[in-house]
Amino acid sequence: MKALTFHDQAYEFYNWETLGEDIFVLAKKIIESGQKFDRIIALAKGGLTFSRSLVDYLQVEDVSSIQIQFYTGIGTTFKTPVITQSLPVSIKGESILIFDDIVDRGETMKLAVEYLNYHGAKSIATSTLIEKPWSQFKTDFYARNSEAWVIYPNEIRETISILRELWEEKGDSPEEIKSNLIKLGFSKAEVELFYDLK
């Protein structure tokens, strides 16, 4: 993937094919490590969609989710991550693999590990598709590094809305914004449908 830069921010558009390849790369690393897990815990929202493929590759029957909110927009966050959806099951004595789509600063993954340790996990490993090189938390498994703001193919409407608002504030015209969205990788049909929707 080639990163494109607008207003000093680099972006990478992650298509479904590349996403599938990287999930396989991640799963291969985990399988080759020899580690076995009783349960995968996906961090919502980012880890939910892609955890289904990981569960299949690793042949892990049990999958659960917790939700931790940290980012409020591109490059903007709360002061600290907040657990907004708690653990729905007992994990006492289980070997856990935490999975998220991306680890940026690492605060969310750090909080997840602390939270699951508190709930009695026997062991915890961490995994992500993309780990930022500056992350203070180093995962046990990741598919690749990226310095860009990554746009996943399951967050099309959300990202179009965020970028439209951000670039409008920078003074870009609707025509410029639509053109740049298409350059990034959004289809013309997606831009036309979602651009004016709130």
C-alpha cells in the first residue's frame, strides 16, 4: 500500500485483499510460535470484524469481546482509555489472546491486559494487525508496522465523514475533498453516497 499525505497527515487505505493477507501473516506467526489459546478476546470496535478470521485460522472455539474507547478522531483521544463494555464471561484460568486491529500508542492494549489479569486469566498474549513503530506497548504478535493513519474497509462511512469535516476546517472545497477521498481509495459510489450524510 502506498501512503498519501494530505495536510501533513499520511493515510493508507487498507483494501479487503491486503487485509486478508495480513490476517494470514499474523495467524502464521502465532501458529509458528506454538502457543495455544483457550479464548480470543477482540477489542471492539476495531478487532471485532477481523477476529472471525483469526478464530478460524487458530482453531480457537471461544471468542469474546470488550470495548475500550480512546480515540475521538484522527489524532485526537480522551485523556485515558475507558472500558465501555465489560467482559461478558469468566476467563479465570484461561490462556487468552487479545486481538485489536491496530496498536498506536499502546494505552488501549495495556488497559486490556491489566483488566483481563484482574479477571483471573492464566496467561495473556497480545496481537494486532498493525503496530505503530512509536507504540509504548509492544505486542507479542503483529502483521506489520505503519506510520500512516490506516483506513480499514469496514469503516468507510465513518472515515468519509471524519475526513470531510477535518478537511473542510482546513479550507478545502467539496470538490477537492471528494477528489482526494477517491485518490485515497474510496470508490466514487461510496463518496457520492456518504459525503453529504451525517
